[in-house]
Amino acid sequence: MSPRTRLGDDIQATLARDPAARGALEVFLTSPGVRALFWHRISHRLWHSGWMLLARMIAAHSRRRTGIEIHPCATIGRRLVIDHGMGVVIGETAEIGDDCLIYHGVTLGGKKPGDRNHIPGRRHPKVGSNVTIGAGALLLGDIVVGDDARIGAQSVVTIDVPPGALALGVPATIREGQA
């Protein structure tokens, strides 16, 4: 799917989920989440085509312009909405499913900061589809968040979250069937 088609999907998803969004042109011109996703989708293609330095340069430009850091290798599904966006960090091996909503200050990060050796395999969270992640939440390490789960604001999640569950607190506790 082309970046242009994905851009249209991202704009429509933002219009559907953000009550402050008043039109497609406004979203395109002013939403940092939509712009970060647009640049990510280009850098992701470049990364997987072997143009890693150029991909990283585009990602760095996007971070400076939007306040949202997405590694070019991260895998992001369709219709992700990043609302407000400032301070969102999505790591290299993170995966995000379709129709998710992420608020500002969220980190999908690794558990071993400062490790300079490249560790093969997934080091970041895998987030299912239709997941909502509240402001300031930290999801750390090789964990899986199931479809339709909810992560509370400011929660620190280092364990798997089953589908349809709610994760709250520091450290997060799981409440199944309450999402």
C-alpha cells in the first residue's frame, strides 16, 4: 500500500477518533501524529530497501518537527492515531497493529538501556489491534499486548497483557475483561 493511501487512512482515522479535528485539510496540516506517520511510512520503506542512513535522517527530521520519535524499522499497522503526540517514542523492533490509539508521552521501549551491542530479535513491545495506550504509559521489553486491550495513563507495563484486558499502575496490574 502506498504512503499516499496510508496517509488518507491516517487522516480519516484521526477525524473519526479526535473530536477536535474539524476537517481533512486541517488534520493534514496541523496534526503532528499524522505527519510523523507519513514520514515513518517513507523511512520504513527506505530502511527495508537498504537505505538505512537516509531512513534514519528522515526519522530524525520527523522527530525534530513533530516531537514524535519512531524508529524506521518499527512496524506500524493501518489507521494508528497518535493524539497530541509530544514525547511518543516507538523503538526499533516495536510492532503496532491496526486501529490503535496512542496518547502523548508513551514509550514502546526496550528494557536494557545503554546496551551498545545489537541484540537480534524483538526487544520492544508487540501491540495488537484496537489497543488504546494512555498518556505517559511505558511499555518496556519483549512483551505482547493483546487485541482490544487498554493501558492506563502513566502505567508501567513489563508483562504481557491479554486480549481485552486493562493494565493499570506502577508496576501495572492486569484486570481481565475490563477494557
